[in-house]
Amino acid sequence: MGQTIWILGDQVCHEHPALAAGSRTDDRVLMIESRARGAHLRYHRHKLVLVYAAMRHFADELRADGWSVDYHELADTADFSEGWTRHRGDFKADGIVMAEPNNGFERDAVTAVAKKFSLPLTLLPPVQFLVGREEFLAWARGKKRLLMETHYRRMRRELGILVDDQGEPEGGAWNFDAENRKTFAQWRKDGVGAPPPPRAKPDAITRNVMADVERFFPDAPGDVAAFWLPVTRKEALKWLNDFVDERLGNFGDYEDAMVAGEPVLFHSVLSPLINLGLLLPRECVDAAVAAWRDGRAPLPAVEGFVRQIIGWREFVNGVYWLKMPGYVNGNGLNAHRALPAFFTTGETDLNCLREVLGQVLAMGYNHHIQRLMILGNFLLLAGVNPREALRWYSEMYVDAHEWVMAANVIGMALHADGGFMATKPYAGAAGYISKMSNYCEACRYDPKKKSGEGACPFNVLYWAFFDRHQDRFAHNPRTAMLVRGWQKREASERRKIVEQAEEFLAGL
Ligand code: FAD
Ligand code: SF4
């Protein structure tokens, strides 16, 4: 008898380690679509379609490649336990072999299944990350503060990416931020426009999944008919190539710009695919570096993209394994406000929020700066409970997984981890939003007005936030000056601003 190779929905990877080590004649692949797992949160329908369609296509590819696959669809599987009971009735394996789950709670769940069926469980190192978990932990443990930049330079050198023979950075600098990150006004002046957002066409298998998702998740947000993402390895490779050909060249320049009606601009939309295993991080980096070597993309753009993948992506995964299980419960700023209802309807008169929420409700996607400096910024300034915020992000995004959400939401956006991820909070007033986007042009509020009738709510919320947390941020060298400036203002002026912020929050 052979082994059961259990493949989870976010491990549909052509280089899956259990397949590489397995036997087509003795082993059997098991894949389960669990209705209970899919209904654990109110996931966006595009996320559900993406995962199940990628799983069904992957199963078909494995069968075509000579594997025996035991596949349990939504229609006939209430939960993992039911799928496993039927699988055991059919195939008496000697043990379970799988890639290490990407999330801690999944590792607990598969361990419980192995125990329930008294089967030895072998977990193989995942290939979906470039840095091994133990390796990152060995580097990070005992450090008082972890800097992404230090990790990133170490990775560049270790992996030999964009470094010369001496281990020095290509182009003479580790980053080109001064050249990247142009404002909205520069984007408009440059006249580069934006390529149409990418879109994949659903085939018959995906259309069946769309019908199932509609049937089994009637309360989930999102319109299945508008599903737009690739679900196979072949489509994912084309998606990567199209990004490199059409958008990578401008990626760095407009990385932080936001334009109404342009959901993607020059971003890659690769996270939904990399996070499921349809693409490997190294091949995405290699494709970008090759484009620079061939003269198809400038170094600042390529370095900016490489930094996101081998820098941020690997770093947040490492922080997750370093800090879990407690990390997702962090509430370092003592924030307890309920999530405003408009986060689920998109109906608000703050135009920046309306634009960005409308986009995520329709597509399950926002690019980074929208997630951080519009939504995260608002949740931070409004003092929304980090657990509620995390739940909302987990539900809405097609690329959401606990390992990536934890540090991004709790650490980066909400500063709820006591400042471990970021030395200062990512807080911004309307000046930042009106510089980086055109959202304010069509807004009923005035971004330049600091308080009073018609003033942008971000302006009063910003100062009320620093007023609320002045004791903490007065002692932070990166915010001390700002807090001192606030404290020097007339008491009556400060009171007026704080009261206006409180009034706004009370009306949410
Ligand atoms: P690009 O801008 O094209 O970047 C290229 C790639 O770099 C991405 O595909 C991704 O793989 C990687 N990357 C870039 N930044 C990060 C980062 N901070 N953390 C991890 N990987 C990164 N990313 C997710 O994958 N899933 C999430 O659920 C998620 N939620 C987030 C929530 C908040 C509040 C914030 C601030 C960030 C979040 N991110 C998340 C990180 C980042 O915003 C997304 O990875 C990125 O926007 C995905 O779009 P893209 O593929 O077009 O990215
Ligand atoms: Fe957002 Fe304020 Fe600008 Fe309106 S004025 S779009 S609320 S930043």
C-alpha cells in the first residue's frame, strides 16, 4: 500500500514536494473542497472561484500526468473529516505525506486528521517561499527589532539577485525609491495612461465552479459572472509574461499612485497566483531581472518589483512564523471601534474610500497603496478593532491568507503589534491622498481644509489620532517632532479638531 498525498487548496504547485517524492503507481492524491472551510468567513466569491477552479484544473492535470486522484467537490463534501472518511473507505494508505501547510491553523487541522485516522504524517518543506522557515527564524530570533531592509539585502546576496561578483548591488544602489513612486500629477503629466486591467476567460470547468460557488455561498460578496483571474499554470505564466511586457517598465514610477477607475495601473496582480502555488516567487523575479538584462525594463522598476517579492513577501511570512500564534490578537493601540458598515456596502461620501471599496467589492483586489494608505490609514485613524479589520481584509481579498495578512494588517497597517513591523504608524492626512491620487477632485470634502465645515475627515482624524496617542508617539524619534508641533498649538484649536473628529466617528 502507498501514501495519501494530501494537496491543500493553496498548494496547487507543479513543483509540489510530495509529488516529486511520490509514486504514481502506489500513492494516491487527495484533494478536498470543504464547504465548512469555504464558509468559515464570508469570503469574496472571486476568492472561492479562484481556489476551487485552480484545484479542479490541477487535479485534471495530475490525472493526465498519470496520478490517481481522489477529488471531493463542494457538492458532496461538508468538511475535511467527511472527505477523509470516504477517502479511507476507498484507499487504505500507510501514511499521509504533504507539503508543510502555509498557515498555522492548517497545520493543526492536518495534524488532527492524521491523529484521528492513526496515520503517520510527513510534512515536507514548502517550495512556495524562497527562505526556509527555520532559516528565517534562526536569523530573526533574539533580535530586538527586525528590519525588512536588512533581510532584503541578505536575500539579494544569498540568492545572487541583482548583485555583481563582489556581492554589491547592480546600478550602485540597493534601492531606487528616489526615482520611483511618482505622484498622481506626475502620472498625468507623463501621459503614460494605463494598460487595460488583465482578464482571463473562464472555461467550462471554471464556469461549473462559478455555479457551485453561487449555489453554496449565497451570502458571499462579489459577482461570480465578473470573475477575472487565471486558474491554471499555463494561464498564470501568460499573466506573468503579459505583466513583464506591458506593465513592469512603469511599475516603479507609479507604484504608489492611485487613479480613479484604474484598479491595476502598473501592478502585477501576481499575488493571487503566487500565493496558491500557480507561480513560484523565483520565476517571477527571474522574469523581471531578465527583462532588465534584455533592456526591456529599467533597473529602478525591476528592483522595486524584486524588493516586493524577495523583500516584503518573504519578510511578512517570516514574521508570521516568528510571532504566531499570538500575533493576530495584537491591539497595541487599544482600538475598539466596530468596523463601519460602509466597508461592506461601499456607500460613503468620502470619495477615496468609495472608489477603493467599490473596486474591492467588484474585484476582490486593490493594489498595495490603496490597501495601506486609504483603507488601512482610515481604520488606523478611526481606531477600528484590529481583529475586525483583519477579518474584513481576510474576507475581501482574492490573495488573502493568514500568513500574509497578519504582518500586513496587524503590523504594517494598524500598528497593533506595538511597533514591531514599522517604526512609525502609516498614518496620513488628506495632503498625502490628494498628492498621490485624483480621488479628491471628485469629493464633496476639501482636502486643503484642516477643520470646520467641509474639511476632509482625514485631516481631523489624523490629528485626533496623534492627540489620543501623544504619550506613546512623543517618545518615538520618528514622530516626536510632529507630536511636539501638535502640543504647541492653541488648546482651543486642538479641542475643536478633536471634537470634530469625535463627531465624525460618532456618526459612522
Ligand atoms: P505588486 O504591487 O505587483 O507587487 C508584486 C508582488 O510582491 C505581489 O504580487 C506580492 O506577491 C508581493 N508583495 C508586495 N508587497 C507585499 C507585502 N507587503 N506583503 C507580501 N507580499 C507583498 N498581500 C497578499 O498577498 N495577500 C493579502 O491578503 C494582502 N493583504 C494586505 C493587506 C494590507 C493592509 C496591506 C497593507 C498589504 C496587503 N498585502 C497582501 C500586500 C500587498 O498589498 C499585496 O501583496 C499586493 O497589493 C498584491 O497585488 P499585486 O500582485 O498587484 O502586487
Ligand atoms: Fe478622501 Fe478627503 Fe480626498 Fe475626499 S477630500 S477623497 S475624503 S482624502
